[in-house]
Amino acid sequence: MALLSPKYTCVTFDRRQMSSSQVPANKILNPYQQARDVLAVIKAMGREKSIVFGSSLGGVLAFQLACDYPDVVDHLICHEAPTVHLLPDKKEVTEELFETYNIYKTQGQDAVNAHWGRRFAVMNDPDLPQFPPPEECNPVNFFENEFLVGTFWNTDFERIREQGTSVGVMTGERSGVEFFARTTFEQERVLGCLREMVPGHHQGFEAESEMFLPAFLGMLERLEMRRSERKLGDKAKRIGG
């Protein structure tokens, strides 16, 4: 955000029940409500449209925002959103993720943190910036209330495509063949959208932000170009028709 702020008005927020957005009693994740929360933030800024960036589960929720409220999305950029239902091997991946949840339910938080953390081992590279551990309440809420819903949420991608939303998806260069990287290829296929490799791992936008920024701005530029070309094509069709 600090790198983007000189040119853009940047806003972020903690989704319900995470970090500073605490509630008296936690509830199961509701992606429709989360999309309404993002809509409320955009409206509170006094904006008609916003460029929306979402990573991981935030990307899943950003897709839902685009599905439900396309008129407020200028461009949508999603970084490694784990849309498992699009994968050709979704059965196998789903069973692996069910086993992850079973570890949480039967062996507890420490066991599932260790098991789940294997998918993000690259983040422990000592040559990369390290992050402080998450607030203790966040992993608990994630596995208790978000993991199953967020991972297996089935957004209506056909609707997003039909609405003509400007979408770009990002694949981290350090993420390898993890399922959340492979889903980006399927998002590109289903939406017919722009997809690009970008620096970093699943949190590369934070860990390697100075390298990530040019890729982000480059994608925005190409999304603008694609939209302009599409408008010219539509105009030519109307004239020729």
C-alpha cells in the first residue's frame, strides 16, 4: 500500500472475525456478506468504481464481489485464489483438504498448522523477508469458520464472464504446482482473462513488494488496453452490423 499510495487512494480492511475486526461471537464465513462488506467500503470512500485486488481467500471473495456487484469493479486482480472447483483433479485435491480439516478437528491447532504449513514452506526461505506470526485468533478462526467454505466456494464464473468484468489473475513464480497456483490457469481458461506470472510466493505481494509492484502496475496497464480494444471491436461490430 505504501508503494501505491503516491498514485492511488489505497484502502484495506480486516474481514470479519480476523485481526482488528472482532465480533462478540464468531460465525461461519458467508462470502455473500463479505462481498457486501467490500461494497460498503467502496461506497464509504465515495467511489462509484474501484480497482479491487484480492489474494488467496481474499481473491475468492473478490470474485464474489465481481459476480454480485459488477458495477463497482473497475478492474479485478486476483492473486492465487484457491477456486478448487475449477481444477481437473478437484476430487483428489478436495480429499486432501478434507484430511487437513480432519487433522484440525482430531489433533488440534498445532498439528494442523504444521500440516498446512508444508504447502507454504517456501515462505521460510531465510533469504526472503519474514513475517511475524499471525495473531493467535486468526488461525483458529480460519480453520473453524473459513477453511471449508472459502476453499470449496463455487463462484459463478460464467456470470462474471457474461458481465464483461475486467479481470486479471496472478500466479506466483515461487508457488510451484500448489493447487492455489494451478487454479489461476483454470480461471484464465474459464474467464478468458489475462493471466501473468508475478514475483514471489503466496504472499509475494508483501514479501517482495518492490518486485511485485511493477508486475501489478503492468497488469493494470494491459487490462486497460484490453478494455479499450474490446470497446473498439464492439464499436466496429455496431457500425458493420
